Amino acid sequence: MNTVLELTGVALAALLSENLVLVTCMGIGTHEKSFQEPREAIRTGLCLTLVMVLSALAAWLLNTLLFTRFAWEEFQILAFSLVIPALVAGLRGFFRACVPELSRRLDENLSFISTNCAALGCAFLVSQRSYSLAAALIFAFFGGLGAALALASFASLQKEVSLDRCPKAFRGVPIQLITAGLMAMALVGYYGLYLE
């Protein structure tokens, strides 16, 4: 029972109180269309979720089998920053060879995710917090879903809100930053949800 409660706490924290896009600002390195078109935001969020789960698995394996066993913790960031783009390149090659139609639709999204800090941050947080394999995969999956929801919500707000009515000085990037800040402040109420 305690393990289920802990895993639920990890999932809720990754989804809400530690949202990788709005709270920790790790997942904002995606291409500009993801912040403007909801369909593109969902596509990017799902690709990010897949890459984050794979990078969390790789981080857990590297941390368990290599870094803690041989006391090489100082090489974690270097290893993760090399492994994650290799994972993305492998995914792109797999999709290109096995599912060409899906590859055509997701290739641009995956290419931007190879340099996204959310996957690297997720891998680093998994190893830093010494999560179990289940907790690492749940943190990555729900962190990716939280990033997808944040991107889709932001893109939907951009579509729905009439920016012509705001003052001229706030049009464009300033109103987008204010919107992102207000969305992040809405998640502050979920702090403390994380269970150690």
C-alpha cells in the first residue's frame, strides 16, 4: 500500500507541482509551432513523453549498473547528454524504417526533442533522487503528459484569446510570457503534493 501511495505521489508531482514546462521551465525548448497550434503541441508532447520514458529507463540503467557501482557520478550529465540524442536518433531511424507514415509526421518533432532539456532534466532527476525503476518510469511518463497538457493548454489559449484587445505594448511575446506565468502560478497550489 505504501508503494502505491508513493508512486501516486510521484505521478502527481510530475504532472502538476513539478511540471517540466511551466514550473521548472525545462521543456520550453520546443519549436514555435508547438506553442501556437494545439495539434502540433499534442504531437510534440507525445513525442516528448516517449523520449522521456526511454531516457528515464536509460538513466536508471546507467545509474544502477555503472555510476553507483564504480562511483562515477561526476560523469552523469555527460553520459546523459550523449545518450539522449542517441536515443532520439535511434527512434527516428526506427520510425523511418518500420513506420514511414508516422516518421513523416513526427520527424520534425523528434528532431527538436533531441535538444530539449526536459528529457535531460528528467534523466538527471531520476538519477539524483535514486528512484526505483517503477518510480522513474512513472515520473517520466506523467512528466511528459504534464508537459503535453501544458503545451496544448498554452496553444489553445493562444488560439482562443483575442490578442487584438490587449494594449499594444503587450502584444506578442509579452502577453505570451504573462500567460505562461499565470499558468505556472496556478500550479503553485499543488506544491507539497510530492511524497518522499
